[in-house]
Amino acid sequence: MTQVNSPEPVIDANLAVARDALLSEQSVTRAAARLHTSPAAMSRTLARLRRILQDPLLVRAGQAMVPTPRAQALRDEAATVVRRLGALLTPGTGVDPAALHTTFTLQTADLVGAALAPGLLQLARQEAPGISLRFRAEELEAGSALRDGRIDLEVGSIDHVDPETQVEELLTLRMVAAVRPGHPLTEGTLTPARFAAAEHVAVSRRGRFTGPLDTALAEHNVSRRVSAVLPSHLAAMTLAARSDVICLVPAALPGAAPSPLTDAATALGLHLLDVPLPLPPLTIGMAWHPRHAADGAHHWLRNAVRRTVRAPGSSPS
């Protein structure tokens, strides 16, 4: 004979709240006022509770109502249940960064990671010493990695358009040419023709020899020779510091505060030259999955990235 399982009982949280009010106030009228409802509605709720619990709960004693033994036994438990329901349904009040103990995984290009890491670590030491940071290279498809939780934040040039991904622009940069001190191009006027005639190193994770610079050169009927393609900006900059090749690096817009993304070029002693061609700007942003939007710990991380990347005095959006 097949046994049929009984359906799970439906739990009405409103009944728990009403029961707590009735047992605390020991008055239908006062319980109704506490829950902003009518005495008639509260009387119906009391009748429903009596049927469910098979106990009168409150009985008349002259002009007052007194609890039954069952009601007295349930009073403290009812109050505890309501407090827990309130905690479950109350919006988060944020977190104390100093109490956080977690690891955040960020996906960045090597140059962005090198620029971010010192500032983020300094903020973590000051505000959230229990936080650890893991930087990953741009090896994962960022949209799915954010969705799957393999990375917490992507920082860099955000080029994917997954509809659920939340993206915030942080700053806009321009591309400049970086050469070693004493490079021939540091003397005289830098024309498109001279620029194209020099030896170039390109940066591409996919091994591409061409990019927006080649499009701009073609409009002047010139082309460049790329002698090497490297997957890393830092490797390209190191090569430029030790040879006569040119590499492109990001720099702040004219009149803007210096960007930490140029620190590596400065540390290598590279000389920065304005490119004599109109190149599209580079927008640096950060992207995250919406499940982290209201998370207090992730909010601290995003704000820390803003403070590290943006110029001092800029206000976070």
C-alpha cells in the first residue's frame, strides 16, 4: 500500500507577530493598536490562533483578559520568533571593515593590477586588516566569471556587455608613447612619419599586431613595423626601457591629476611623448555582479578601488 505524504503546513509569519502582540498586551484592542489594525481584525486573528493551537490563549477575567497556561508557556518563545523574523526582514546596516575576514578576487590587466595593489593594500591595512586580495590576470571570460563567483570585481577596460553586469566608469586616460631616455624621437618634432618609422612593440593578449594606432596611421598613409607582440604592458615597458622600441602606455588627460597607472613607466625611467595622432581615449572602469550590489564588504572593496584609482578629491558616485 502506497503511503501518501501529508502536505507541509503553510506557515504564516503574520500569525506569529499577532500571537506575540496578543500575549504581550493581553488585550485585543491594545494588540490591534500595536499592529496598526482594527480590533475586529485582531479578534478574527485570535479566533484563528485558537483553532490552530486548540487553546483559548486569552480568557476573560472580569474587565481584563488573562493568558492560559499554554499561552504563558508560549510567550517568551513567541517574542523570540518575532525578533528573529525582524532580523531576517530588516535591511542590512552595513559592515564594520575592521571586522571583515575575507578574500577578494580581482581580475585586472597587469598594469592595472600593479597600479591598484599598493593603494588597496594600504587601505586594507588601515581599515580592514582581515582582508586579503587575490589578483588574477585577464584569463577568464569576465562576464561568466563574475556570474559564477570566480572573481568578485573586474577592473580595467570593460569591453563585455552582459546585461546583468553592473559597470562603473572610474577615469578616462589617453595613450602616449614611452621610450628610453636619449631615444632619437626625444629630439626634434615628432611627426606621424617619424613615429611610424620607429620600431614598435605591441601589447595584445591575443597576439594581435594591429590596433587603433594602425588605423590612425593609415589615415596619414603610413604604417609602422611591429617587431614584437607581448601579452603584458609591464613586459613591453621593460623592453622599451632597454631598447629603441616604442610602446604605448596610458597617461592622465591634460590638466588632470597624475594617474597611478603611469607609476610603472616613471619607475622604469621611460620618457613619455605625445602621440602625433588622434587616438581614442581609454576608459578604466570596474564591473561586478548585481548579487554584490548591496553587500557591505563588497561595497567597501568598490569604494577602496575608487579611492585608489581616482585623483585625490574626486567624489565617488
